[in-house]
Amino acid sequence: MIMLSPRAAAQVRVMQADLPVANQALRLLMETGGCSGFQYGMSFDEPKADDTRFESEGVQIVIDATSLAYLDGSTIDFDDGLHGKGFEIKNPNAQSTCGCGKSFN
């Protein structure tokens, strides 16, 4: 399961309001690359037949099976403070992360 903090969910809803296509789900994914081997990705997308679907804080989340194997149990927060980084993913499956917090292994 993937969880959103209330701050992350609020930011996702703000971003969804600006989409040209209504009611798209938040897609969370893992890609190869970044400085630690894998990097996180997020986009808005229509669910696909083989996606796993979650709802957290009223936001629909979709994720493919490969990404779910790496990201299951993750929590997504949003920090917009003075030194905020934007979305932050806390992944219990990551052995290490880079300083920017956008990639892991």
C-alpha cells in the first residue's frame, strides 16, 4: 500500500485541478537511473488494466507491479517550507538514498 500525508494529498488535488483531463489518478513509478540506481517518478494518468489501485486521503493512486515491488509501504509527503524539497517519498524498501531524495537503491 502507498500512503499520502494530508499535505501531499492537498498538493496533488491542487495539481489535479489544473489538468486538462479530469479525474486522472496519481501514478507512482520507479525507473532505472538517478545517482543511486533507481529514481522515483510521479505523473497523472488513466489506470491500466494491470495496475494496482490505492486510495489515500481521498486521492486515487495507481502503480504497476514492478514499481509496487520496490515501493510498497512507502509514504509520500510534501514540504513547501523555506527549504522544502516538494514531494518526498519515504521508502522502507530502499537500502540507501541519494542526498536529493529522488533516487534510491
